[in-house]
Amino acid sequence: MKIYDDKHIKNVAFVGAHKSGKTTLAETMLFEAGLVSRRGSVENKNTISDYHAIEHERETSVFATPLHTEWRNYKINIIDTPGLDDYIGEIASTMHVIDSIVMVINAQYGVEVGTEIIWDYIDRFSHPTLFVINQIDHPSADFDESYKSIVELVGKNVVKIQYPLVVDGAQCIVDVLKMKMYKFGPQGGKPEKLEIPKDQIEHATALQNELIEKAAENDENLMELYFDKGTLNEDEMREGIKKGMLNNELFPVFCISALNDMGTGRLMGFIDNVAPSAADLKPEQSVEGITVECDINAPTALFVFKTVYEPNLGQISFFKVKSGEIKQNDKLENSRNNEIEILNQLYIMDGKNRELVEKLSAGDIGATLKLKFTETNDTLRTKGSGITIKPIIYPEARITKAVKAIDKNDDEKLNEALRKIHSQDPTVAVKYSSELKQLILSCQGELHLATIDWILQNTYGIKAVFEQPRIAYRETIQRSATTSYKHKKQSGGSGQFGEVHIKIEPWFEGMPEPEGFNVRGKEEIDLEWGGKLIFYNCIVGGVIDARYLPSVLKGILEVMEEGPLTGSYARDVRVMLFDGKMHAVDSNDISFKIAGAHAFKEAFLNAKPKLLEPINELSVKVPEELMGNVMTDLQSRRSIILGMDSEGKYQTIRAKTPLAEMYKYSTTLRSITQGRGSFSTKFSNFELVPTNVQEELVKK
């Protein structure tokens, strides 16, 4: 395969709503370039990018799939991404390695729910973006409305490069950058290049003038040329468009029919000539503050952005060459663990197909097999270069489930399968909670969960059950209580004896020291599960030997690990040990540990114990007209509304909601907003549980 330099490699992501035609566009581009002799289709389950069994079954992209095409001495690396926001992790990894975004819009529907949600996420990356209005030849297509919806999404910096036209029953595309009309036959393919019809000249010229003005706005030299000549030539317009895209101040719009191969070649030409390459972008800064140049002569740095496990190949690591170049059998250092990896084979991957290459240069995307010490988000670098590429920041999980294998014999197998799933998709988080005694799985939504379940069954042969996780409540007290406990046991020979007198109180930050006690010592313990235990030694006259005090404290901590009310962790208590008795022969550590535990438990139950529940901060973005339904649902979940913010035609509701009320919120929100709502959530704090809820929980 030909080796391309950094100026002739373009890395683009195809993003857009479900069924917008991204996979079909990728397939058509490979066909146009002659890399495949026959186009596959989603319906026939034979496209290059959607090759996984689950994608065939559901007829939709589930994974971000790298592939490539070559067009007029340029190499275009394409990553075809899923259109459903449950798979946002696939888009997150893609954003870290591409140079430009191709946002595909279905001409029948314009900017859809999926487009809005995905744009809301990718907009923060500030990648150069162009829009492609697809399916222009569909009977229900409405180019003008689709264009208006793009303007509503990104603002006034949208500019038409093309618009569709039907002439004598034939589908045509008018290109105002080239001021030509492309006329297509019924089968698409290579068009007839014609002059723009006379009745369209005025409209096309007005659009070109708008394009020239927007292109000139992005460069002082071009602006001067424009003032001098009153126009710009095609090359000057291209230069201005590229600079506008780099500044996120110009969003070109194209029109195509990917299914019928209309306009695909022209789009590829624009990506070649105008869309920025990695070398055009501002150089990255490494974690260490080193500038990482997209330069073949710089130290080599690869960033692993995706890991896949294939049954016949094992682990495949996808990477982008951020700087330098990589050749077969090169040795690189992993910046995370300093292990040396040997890259025995280098591949260009097109879906499941792979092509062996000898080397890859800065700006290119490739893959290698069976790395021993490397995971997603790792940097492989020239030893001693000190470069660590900044990691991908994945979105927080939105739903949490307890998971267990139906067959207990599959427990170990389940853990290993979930580890691999997390390695491929880091938005899937798995951990065992010793507090809840459950294996907890977190992911992006119910559809994401269904995909995980499918993979467990069909790839690993494991049947699992997903349940509502237990809630990690906390126990505390609301008033003080004083008690004593004597532990006495005699069974022949040395017995056991320990007596303690304690007072307990609710603890809060900044409270004054206890009054009426002779404080001899104070121990402040930050509990692993949050909150504090403050333990005061107030013993006078040596009634309890100092060597037994740690045992009393140990007994108290053991009770706090399994609180008296519901067995939940206890927190935010202070204890004054002020009196007691010991025996010269029978007293020992175990006696005072038992006495301390019993005294604390009794005092706790007498101190008006109260359950605390975890509260989440919830941010819900919904169309303004659906806000009432969402608010009603939130109030039914015991939410406290903190405020609302306007974002165009959307409202963002900020609320505090008990974790216990968040179960299946993803499904409910999707239902009441017709899929147009999105939300994020994170832990906030613990708050008192309502009395009726506490009574129920204590009964259980």
C-alpha cells in the first residue's frame, strides 16, 4: 500500500442520528474509490463497517468501525460511528483521533433527536465540521427544511456549498464553489458536468457571494483580496473555508444520495482538498506539557484509542500515530507502566478485513495484534521521549445494575467477560461492592445494557440476570445517649470481664469540644465509607487501663460497619468513653472489644437513629414544550428542583434526586420525551430518609 505523508492523510468521523445513512455513505466511498467492487447494504448485512453479528441482527451500528479509502492521491481514514447515544463511548474514543467531523443528516427528517444529542456532546471538542444532507432523491426529502434545522443547531455560520435540483426528471446537484451542476443518471455514479441553468444563475451566484464573504472573514489577507477584487477565486475560497472550519466559524453543507451514489465523489474531493489534516490542527500538549508535533521526524508517539477482541485474532489495538513513524517490529515504551511492546505486525483495518503494511507515519491510523501490556488510553512512545498523550475522558454512566450469572459455575467466566467488555468499551464499568455484596455494572442506558447482555450470551455463552442494585444507605443519630455495658463470662480458669460507660452524640464539622468531661485523648477517624468517628478518652483514675482503649474502639468500629438499624454503614458519631471497670485477672482485649460493641449498639438505638440515603445531582436536557411532563415525573421521584437554564429551544433542569428513585429513569425519560431528552447524573451527598421510607426499610 502507498505510504502517505501527513498533509495527504485525512481522518474523519461519520456521525449522525440512527438511520441517517453513515454506513451506506462509507460503503459508497469505498466503492467510488475502487476499493470494493460491489457495494454492500445494511439490509443485506454485508457492509464493510457493520460486520458484527449484533449489528447484522439489529441492522444498526453498535461499534465505531475504522476503515479507509483513497481518492486522488489522498488517504481518507473513516470512523463510522453509531447513531444512538447509548453508544456515546464509541464516539468519545473517536473524537480523540479524528481531524474533522462529517455530520450526516437525513433529508427526510433534518436534524433529529440523535443528531441533537450527539452534537451536544461533540461540540465541546471543537473539531472542524461539515454537514452532509443525505437521501436528497427520496420522495419525502426536504433539503431546505433540513438546512434550516442545521442553522438552528449550530448558528449562522452554516453555508451552502451545494443544493439539489431536479432537471427534466434527473437528480442534479448545483455546486456554488465550482459554479457547476452535476447531473446524475438513475444509477448514480459518475455525473455529467454541466453549466448551471439560466433560471438558477441568480440564486447560485447569491449563494456563492455568501460563501465568498464567509471565506474572506476568516483571514485578513483574503479579506484584503476580497476588498480589492470584489471576489475570490476557487483556490482562495478553499483556503478561507479551511481556516473557517479550523476556527469553528464556518460549517459547509453538501448534499448527496449515498444509497444511489450521487455526489459522493465530490464530497471526497472536498475532504481531500479542504478538510483539515492532523498537520493543520494546533499541536497537542502531552500530559507532561510537551508539544506533540504531527511530524514524521519527531519522536514516535502512538495513542491507543480502541481495543477489540476478535474470536480468531484475539486482542486488536487501534492507534493513531500522533508523531514520528512506526515500522514493523519496532519497540516502544508504554508510558503507563514502562513496559516495552514489540509491534510485530502493522495493519490498516477495514471492518474485519486487514491489510499488512510496513510502516505508518504521523497522522495515520492503524492497528496491531496481541499487545501484552497495553490497553485503551495508553501511549506507546520512543523510550526516553517522556510523552504521554492526554487520555480520553469518557461520559459518566447513567444507569447501574446488579449482575450475576444464572449458573453459579459461570461466575469466574462472567468476571473475565465483563473485563473484556470494559476493555473494549470503558463506559461499561464493573466493580464488586463489598458493602452491597453485589457485582455492580454501570453503563449508558437500557439499549446499552441489552447490547452487553447480547454479547455475554452470544460471544461468551453466559446467561446473566440484571437486577436493581441495593441502595448504599448510611445510619446516623439525631440526639445524644448515655449507656453502660458489662461483659462478664466465667467458664473455669481465667474468665472475661470488661465494663464501659459511654456517651454518644451526632458529630458535625466545627462542633465544640464536649463539656463536662476530662478529655485525656482524642482520635479522629475518617471512615472508608464517608463521614467520621470521633473517639474521646475521658477515663480518669485509671479505671480502665490505657492498653484496653484500642479494643473498645475496635468494637465500636465493627458495629459501625454493620449498623444497628439496617446493617448499613454508620457515620458521623462522636463517642466519649468516660468510665468503666476492669478485673486484675479476667480483663483482656476481647472483653473490652465486646463491651464497647454492645454499649455502642445500645446507645445508638437510644439516640434517635436515622437512615441517610444517597442523593444524586441530576441534569436533564429536554425540549421546552416537554418540560412540564419531565418536571411532573421528577417531583414523583422526590426530587428537589434546583433551577433551570435555557439553551435555545431546550431547557436544562437541575435537580437533586434520591438514588433509590433513579431506577429505570433512562427508560422513562426516553418514553416521555420521545427520545429527545438526555440526562447526566453524579453523586452529591447523603440526606435523611423520610420517616415512612425508613420504617419500610427497617422492616425489610
